[in-house]
Amino acid sequence: MVVSGTPPTTNPALPAPPRRGSSIAARLFWAVGLPASLIVVALGALAWRTTTTAVQESLTRELRATVQAAASSVSVRSASTLIEGSEDTAAYRRTVARLRQIASFTGSSRVLLVDEGERVLADHEGKLAIGTPAPRVALDRVELASARTGTPAVSAPFALDDGRRFLAAYARLPLPQDELAAPDGERAFPIIVLVLEAPAVALDAADATARKVAVLVALAVLLVAASSLVVARTITRPLLRLAAEAGRLGKGELADPLSVPAGDDEVARLGATLERMRKALVDRDAERQMMLAGIAHEVRNPLGGMELFSGLLEEGLVELPAEAVSGPVKDELVNQAQRVRKELRYLTGVVNDFLAFARDTPLQKEPVDVAALLDDVATLCRREGTARLLVQVEGVGAVELDRNRIKQALLNLVENALSATPVDGTVTLRAEHGDGRLALVIDDTGKGMDAATLERVWTPFFTTKEKGSGLGLPLVRKLARDHGGDARIRSAPGEGTTVTLEVPT
Ligand SMILES: Nc1ncnc2c1ncn2[C@@H]1O[C@H](COP(=O)(O)OP(=O)(O)OP(=O)(O)O)[C@@H](O)[C@H]1O
Ligand SMILES: [Mg+2]
């Protein structure tokens, strides 16, 4: 019975695993983690901008009022008398003293009076000579022009070399009432502008706060990324576990209940559905097995009768008198009767194997002398024209086993090994006992198996032999599992095969 060409229905090819990039975890990160991080960053930037603008506006407002108040405390009359070289005059000293007062009241780093030609008339330290081009004012022409028309103005913040930031504020010294009414060109007093350079400490404080906000934003982004990863994991981990369990179902391993995630969410419901499916498959298998066992049982009885009668027929033909049938015809008839009996014996063997596989026969355990058992099996299998058969057992005493069924399993394993091993090869039967386990090992130096064969050898009815049932190895595994153990195979083409039947003791 050769079924090796048919793919096993219990182990269909599994779909290729999904690409890593398209995993749920990755998708969740892109769909939730990334937008949430972007929103946090955008909110952080908005908060920083709003705060800085508000602080700057409030500073500008305050400074505008301050510069205007300060300008009204300086006498335009005295200031207008300052001309180049008049640094020694009382008017100059009074003006400088006033500017120093303003500097100290307002905390300004520089206070100047600037004439219409953007030249210094006086500064709060009295260091700049009258007529010196006023520092920086060229950069604030718009503000200067606004101040000249009577509207105080404040520049954009600027930083000095030491990194501190300042705002420059401009206001015109007020003219006496009668002067204001006079038309342009007929005024007795020139237009003089007071310039304050005040440190923008509040802006620096706002920046320090912004840096703290940036750190918080970075932490929030990390938190969002980490939590989307954790959420993804909590979703994907049970899914991966279910996928592994479903893979077990796919391989036909239906005996043990699936370990499904607890709870009432979608994944748990999927798990429960898979578990129901497993139970339904187990029931269906049991039903099918019972039906087939029933048929096999019904077939076995007539098969026994047919084998018996074909034997009788063979004997009858052998005993036919020479005058009833000619010699060559008789030989041919005897030969055909023998072939019928041989085929019937093979069929009975297959049916018996199948019944042993399909039925749950209770184990009949008894103390078994393992060394004697292996010797017995080797003696039964040793014959002319096969590979050398060795038994290696040391220090293994009696173990509780179902003697007949273990023997049957070992006979199949040794027959498998012998049929795969050339005459000059070796088949070794070993037993290892210890740590609460007994391992029966059948090792051969035969042709071995390729990966495709190895994957299917435990499937019932898989065989590569003309006259094989393909039930030998499934029976070995069933027997091992009935004893609470298992069976394993290690094999490679051209390197021989090792089958281990392991049971707890
Ligand atoms: N020791 C081995 N070396 C190489 N191939 C093996 C070996 N044991 C088993 N096989 C492969 O596994 C298949 C299944 O073995 P199994 O014992 O289940 O059935 P079988 O030997 O084909 O049939 P039966 O046991 O009824 O005679 C074999 O047909 C063979 O291809
Ligand atoms: Mg076999």
C-alpha cells in the first residue's frame, strides 16, 4: 500500500507568516502612536509660541508706558541746548544725571537721547560724546520714526554677545503746549527721542519654561510610543498564542485542549470557537474511527475463514491424484492457492494493525525484563541476508509495561530499520533507564529519510513500501502515549535513523 504520493489531509501547507512590517503592532503604532505623538508635539509647539507671544506683548506694552513716562521726566529745554563740545555744561550734567536715574529705575542697560540726525545728545553713563552716531538705532528706524511722530515704539527682542536679550524702547521728549501748535519748521525745539534698552528677563524665563515643556513633550511622545507598543503587545500576544494553537490543530494534534486566552474579548471568543472546533473534530474522528473499526472487525472474521479455507484448498490440491489432473496444471493450481493465502494473510495483518490503532485497548501492564525483551525481539528479527543486529542493555531491570504491545512496536521498529539498512550495515537496540524514564532506542546505519518523509511518518497509512500498511509508526507513538510517554525520530538521508520510544517509569 503506497500512499506516499498523496499529501496528508491533516497537515495542509500553512500560509506563509505575514511580513513583519504589516504586523498589528506596527499598524497600531502608525495609526495611533504616530498621530498621538504628532498631536503632542504640535500642542507643545503651540503652547510655547502662545506663551512667548503673550510674554513679549505684555513686555512691549509695559515698556512703551515706561519709556513714555521716562521721556516726560526729561526736559526738552535742557536737552535742546546740548551741542557738540558742551559736555562741561550744567545742562549736560543734569541731563546725564536724569538719564542715570531713569536707567536705575527701569533697570535699563543703556539710556540715550538721540537727535534728528540719529546722533547721541547724552547717555546715562556720560561716556558717549555729543554728536557720536547713536548705537543700534539704525536697526530700529521704523520704531524711531514712530517715536518721532509721538507714538512710543518698542523693537523686536535682540540678543547681546553674552546671550542676554533686550528690547529697545523709543519715545519723543514731550514738547511744551505752545510748541505743539507751531507748524513744522517754526518750532523752537528739535525732536529728541529717548532710547531705553531694557533687559527682557521675562522672555528668558518664558524660554526656560519652553525648554521644560519640550522635555515634557519628549517624555509624552516616548510614553505614547511605549503605550502603543504595550497595547499592541497585549493584542498580538494572545493572537500569536492562538495562531500557534491553531497550527497544532492544523497538524492534527487534537488530543489536548487548546490553551486559549481568558476573558470576553474578541480574541477570547475566537479562542473559544477554536476550542469548540477542536472538540467537534475529536468527536468526528472518534465517530469515524468507531465506524471504521466496526467495518474492520466485520471484515476480519470472514478473512480468517477465507485464510483457513484457502489453506484447505491448497492441501486438497496437493493431494489430488495424478490421474485427476496433470502435473504442471496441479503445480499451477497449488501455486495460485498459495498466492491467495499469502494475500489474505497480508490483508489480515493490515486489518489487525488497523484495529489495534483504532481501538482504545486498555494497557495490560506487568513487570517486563527489558534486556530479555530486546533479546527476544532481536532473535525474532535476525535472519539471513539482513544487516547486523546488536543489543546493548546495561543495568536495566524490570519495568512495568504492556509486554505484548511493546514487543509488537519494537518488532515494527526493527523491521523498519532492517528494511532501510544494507546488509553490511548495523541495527542497534538500546535501552536507557534513569531519571524516572525508560528509553528504548532503535538505531540504524541505513538510508535515512528526507525532511518531507520525516514530516509524514506519523500519519496513519503513510508508507513508501509496496507491502506496507503505514500503521507501524503511528502504532508505536500511540503505544508510547498510552504509557504516558512519546516517540521521536531523528533521521537524515544517508545518515541512518534513530527512533526513541520513551515511557515514564
Ligand atoms: N528506520 C527507517 N529508515 C528509513 N525510513 C523509515 C524507517 N522507519 C520508517 N521509515 C519510513 O516510514 C514509513 C512508515 O513506516 P511505518 O512503520 O509506519 O509503516 P511501514 O513500515 O511502511 O508499513 P508497516 O509497518 O505496516 O510494514 C516507511 O514506509 C518508511 O518510508
Ligand atoms: Mg513499519
